Amino acid sequence: MMNKTSQQPSDILDLTIQIQQIPAPSFAEGPRGEFVRGLFQKEKLKDVSMDSFGNVYARLPGKQKKAKPLIVSAHLDTVFPVSVNLQTKREKNKVFGPGIGDNSMGVAALFGILWALREKNVSLEHDLWLVANTGEEGLGDLRGMRGVVDRFNSNVIGYLVLEGLALGHVYHRAIGVQRYRITAKTAGGHSWADYGQPSAVHELASLITELTSIRLPRSPRTTMNVGTVHGGTGVNVLASEARCELDLRSEEPKALLKLIHQVEKILKNADREGVRIMAEIIGQRPAGEIPADHPLVTLAMQCLNEQGVEASLTAGSTDANVPLSRGIPAIVMGISTGGGAHTLNEFVDIEPIATGIESVARFVELAGSVGQ
């Protein structure tokens, strides 16, 4: 069994890098999940298992068998394909590497919490389930967390979701998201001989321009993003097919629904002679929230303040969307600070790691007193 302490951020950082070095794009988290499962087994945790989604579970038993459990989760997947160079580099008080903070640091913190509790000889009244889940990023559409919540449902103290780069923020509101794949199809042709006939690339570009001209409210904050565009087969070819992926989100469900209606009206009327526009929903992240004065929110703020961290309440699109949308208490807490998330220049700050681990470990220790 590993003998680690929360007072050694280098141990957490070393484990973070080990996790980060295992590619784990959404839908291909298997090798990283197997690594975590092996670590759970080495820690002598109970009921170590992996489900059909690839989620990895382990239980630290509490003293009271009838007490509700606390579920602590961190997502395994990253936004980077297997082909990305995962080399890390250290500069002063930072470590750079794709996926280092989102969410390798969060997964490593599952063990940081365990080590911190053992260092302080804390015996929990309630069971603690540690879960490394799949499918949080992109088109994963929270599939792993849906499986986790289906398993435990509402008979829990709550869900604590760990994100590597969110130290100082307590997420208690879930932003709703809807995503589409939009495809334009035409007959295609030669760029010279068939000039004047519709090109799927041109048609899709015009459609994107029309969509992005929709005026969005600043409050509640509402966004639209075309994240990918593909199409065409050659520079001198009228494209017969082109497609894009569209992301819509809002802090307010009614505002999101209004935007969805506006987008779908444009899509419905986009067909014309020789042009076929098709759209499919490829992702839906449900909204939800718990009040700012909920006991778990208050506890999270308290645990951060005890560590000298000025905490703030916020909203986001995370694994917490799933339990929150079902009326189950859930919050998100972070482990360190950093930047460049979802880019090749992603980094974590080393110094705050010990503070982050101590704050989430303290939350786990006290959650039973407010959540039963």
C-alpha cells in the first residue's frame, strides 16, 4: 500500500504526470481506467470494479453501515487524440502538458484525498466511493456520469466532482448544453465546368454565418460556437458534402430553449433546390442547481476559507450536471490553479496543490455531518 501524505504535493504531482502520460480521449479511456483500477487495488480499497461504461469504482468503508455514502468523482477523459505528444515540461512553479489539469490532476486527487484521510487517521462515519468516470468531454455527453448516478441514484450524501484547474471555485449550478452535427449535401461537380451549381461547403458557410448572426443575451449568459468544420475533396471540386458541429449553452434553461428554437427554425428552412441540410442532436447536457445556501455548498466554501482561499460560487458544464438535473445535491471543487485548458499549452501551478487537496479532504471528512 502506498504511504503518501497530503503534505507532499510532489507525490500528487508525480501521480498526475503518470496519469497524464496515458492517452485517454473520450471513448478510449480504457488504458487510463485500468491504471487507476490497479492503484485502487494497491490501496486495498473495497469493491474495486469497472462497469460497462469504463467507470472505475472503489469504496473506503465507513463505520456506519446504514449511513448514506459520499460519491467523489473525477473524469478520466481528455479532449486530445491519441496522436498528441503528451510530453510535459516544468518551468518555475508550473508544469505544462496536454490534459495535465483537465483532468489528470483531478483523478490524482482521488488518491490525494485518501492519503490525507489516512495521514490524519480519520475514520469516516459514511462510506466513501471514489470514482474515475468516462465520457465527460465533448461528445462523451456525460455518459460515464449518467452511469454513476444511475448506480447510486439519490440515496447519497451528495456528489463531489473534482476538476484539476478549479481551485477557489465552487460550482453549484449546471449550465445546460445542446449540440448538433449539421450536414449539407449537394450534387457536387467541377469548380469550372459546373460553376454556378451549389457547393456544400459554400452552403454550410452561409448557414453558419446566418446562425452566428443570432443576437445572444449577455444576461443570462448564452453562447454559441461552431467547433469543427469538415468537407470537400479537392480545391477544384464543388463539394458534395460538408458538416459542422454546433454547441449551444446558457445559464438559464429558458434562454437555451429560446436559442434552440431559433436555430432549429433556421435549419428547418435551410433546404433549397439542389441543397439538403440535415441536423442531428449529438449532445444534451441537462441544467440544474442547488441553492447557494445548501449545506454542501456552505461546507465547500468553509473548507476553502479555512485554507486561506477566497472562494467564489459559479456555474459550469461538468459531470455535476447529471445529479443536479435530477435534484440530487452535487458540487464541483478544484485542486489547483493553472491555465490553457484544452490546449497544448495547458499547465498547472504546483504550489496550490497541497491547499487544494487539504480543502477537498476536509470536505469529505465533514460531509457526513451535514448530508445525512
